[in-house]
Amino acid sequence: MYYIKHKILNIIMLMVILIVSCKKEEGKEDYKLINDITIETPTESSLVRSLNDSLIITPVLKESMPAGDDYSYSWTINDSLVSVQKDLRMLVDLPVKTGYKVWFKATNKATGVQAMYQYDLEVKGTYYGGWYVAHNKDGKARFSFIREDDVIFTNPLEEVNQKTYSGSALGLYHAGAYAYGGSTYSGYIFAFTSQGVWRFDRDNLKEIHDISEIVPSFGSFPLLGKPFQADVPAFYIDQVLILNGGVYAGPGPAFPDYELGAFDEVSAGDYDMFPGAFFLASTSPAYYYDNKNKRFMTLPQQSNILSVAAVTTGSFNFANVGRTLLAYDTGLTSSREYYFIMADATNVKYLMSAVANGSGTTPGINQRIEGPNINLASKFVTSSTQKQMYYAVNNEIYLYNILTNTAQLIYSFPVGYVVKDMRKSGATRIVVATASGSAGEVYYFDLAATGEFNGNTYVKKYVGFGDIVQVTQR
């Protein structure tokens, strides 16, 4: 009897062990593998977009198990939620700046497992870099823009602001942005016609002010000849406009937008200022040239008093040059030297220079220019790397060697073309604007080590403009 009971007890214990074992087998589900997710590293994680461009990012997700789980998604830009879709598709409508952080997050709805990835974003203005072309076409002033990616905006000032700018185009200048103390203050675009002056945001080209707010006292329309705008270096707290030979000073780009003020005319008596400004040393005053009295004048920073430049000795006298200024340009980047192309009463051309010397300025070279057809030259550009100068005569461009005082023809446009403007772009490119009748064209020439044009031809050509009066770099 005892044996039977003991056998039954063993059987019961065996069944309990089997049941517990089965439960433990079933319990293995608590330790099953979780479907992990990663985001594949994209080929482009530092993004650059322009205002009103499309920002499209299509991240690739990789699961550790082919489970087909459901996920939720979020996109944030600097902590602001912009989308909950897997792929980001949005119009770039953000303030122009660098340092945006774009975060993508994918979350497994069942397990809560997450994956994240950060993209860096820089937002540039629509008109971020390239060349403005001031020209007149179909009876209208136009300010076209050749962007550095070769996109051409035909008349963006008019298109953005939905208005026509009266008068004939005379020029356009870009007042550069100023960075200080971790902040960047906006730069501006100044556009000039014979009937007006306007200031625009440099990134979106929205009009900010017209002449009544920029120079309230100005009433001498039409504008004659080429106007001028310049930022004064050393903290960029001053800005200068030259209109009809008069000098007007105002706050520079170092001031935030809300502190933009009006320009006031600088009083200095009887003069006719050439449209240009020369900044040789940061601690010295700005220099200007009076074509009426044939002399240099100076204007200290935050001053409204123009003075005749101090008498100098050497190759010429700043206070009594006695020649008419036709053009100017900066020379070698390392030497802080300005070159001036002057003409005497008989139209003999001279190349002169002013050189930064400590905190002051001294005369440099003063030589009569010898070269083919120099008496007919109208446009001039000096090299940033060598003692050379380019000058244009009708459809021809010459390369002038300053040291040897000799010149050679290096390029000819077709007969009937006229060089209307010529500018350097950095140290390795010359930009030339031409006209053939009422049609204008813009050419880019890259420079060889000798200063001649690479391959004796242009690298890019843009057509479709009217009568070009100026090109200027943005």
C-alpha cells in the first residue's frame, strides 16, 4: 500500500515538473529579440539652400529584423517641429544664416525604440553670390543678376517689389554685411537711376527705403554721371554716397537694421567729387578726389568736414595733383596700394598711386602710360597679383606692364562691339561687359600666370541684356 502511494506521489511530482518546464519554455517570449532601427549615414549631411528653394530629405531606415513595424516620425529645425512625415519636403523660408540643426527622429510605435540623425543647414539669400548687371532695355532701367550657379534673374528688383523703377539705370552697389561679436548685421543693395536712389535687403531684394528716406535733403535730379556707394573700413560705422559730385555720409553696415538713418551732405565748399573712395589704412581718413580743383580730399570717420589732403612731397602732391581722375583700382593685395588713371589737359594718360605707410599715406608711382591707343582707353582694371593693368579701347583689351611701361593686345571682340565695363573677380578672373548696338553681353575671362587670358578666350558668356552701364559683384 505504501509502495502504491509513493509511486502515485512520484508521478504527481513528475507532472508538476513537466508543467513548470512547459511554463518556462513559454516564458522564453519575455526574452525575444527587439527590432532595432538605424538611419544610414547620408552622402550629404551639411546642407546649403537658398531662400525659397525646396528642402527635400529622404532618409534611409535600416531595421535589424524584417518585421515591418510601424513608425512615427518627426522633423525639427532648431527645436521647432516642421513635419511628421518620413520624408521632409518644405519650402525654405527661414532667416538667412548658418548653424541650423535639422533633427530627424523615427520611433517604433510598438517598442518605443528610436533612431535620430542631425543634419546641418545653411540658409543663403536667393541672390547669394554673383554679378549684378545694371542696364537699360526696352525703355526701362533693369538690374539683372547672374548668380554664381549660372541662374540669371532678368529684373529681380522689379519682380520682387512689383514696381517699376523710373529713369535710366546708372549703377548698383552692394554694401557688405558686417560681422561683429558673434552677430552679423545685414548688408544692403543700393540701386541708382537718373531719377532715384533705393535701398534693398541684399538677401531677398525687398525695398527698404527710397531717396526721400535715404537722403531727405537731396533734390538735384536728374543724377548725372555715375553715382557711388562705399562702406568705410575700421568698424564699418560710416557709409558714403556720392551723388552729382556731392558727398553724403550716413551710418554704415555695423548698425542693426532698426538704427538705419539718413545720409547728410558733407559740407566742404566748392568741389566736384569723383565717384570713388580710397581706404589705404584703417587708422587714416578716407580719401576722395575733387575733379574740379584736381586734388585729393580727406574725411575722417564720423565726421562731416571734408578737408584738402595734406601737402606731400615725392612723385606728386596730394593737395595739388593738377589732373583729372578717370578711373581707379586697388593693386597688389599685399601692398595696400591704390592706382589712379589720370589725364592732363591734353588727354595724356598717367598712372599714379597712393601707398599706405604706417598710419598715413604717401605718393607712389607717377608715370606717363605708354601703350597702343592709350589715348582712346576708357576702362581700366589693375591686377591683384602682379604689377599689371588691363585697359579697353572700343572692342580691344590690352595688358599693360607697369614695370616696363609697355602694353600688348590680348583680346579682340568682333567689330562693332564696345567694352562698357570691366572688373576683376578675385585674383584670377576678369569680368567684361560689352555692347553691340543696344544688346549687351557679359563675359568671364580666367587669367593665366602671365596675366593673359587662359586659352585666349572666355570661360563663360551671358547674353540677353540691354545697354549695359555697370557690372558689380555681390
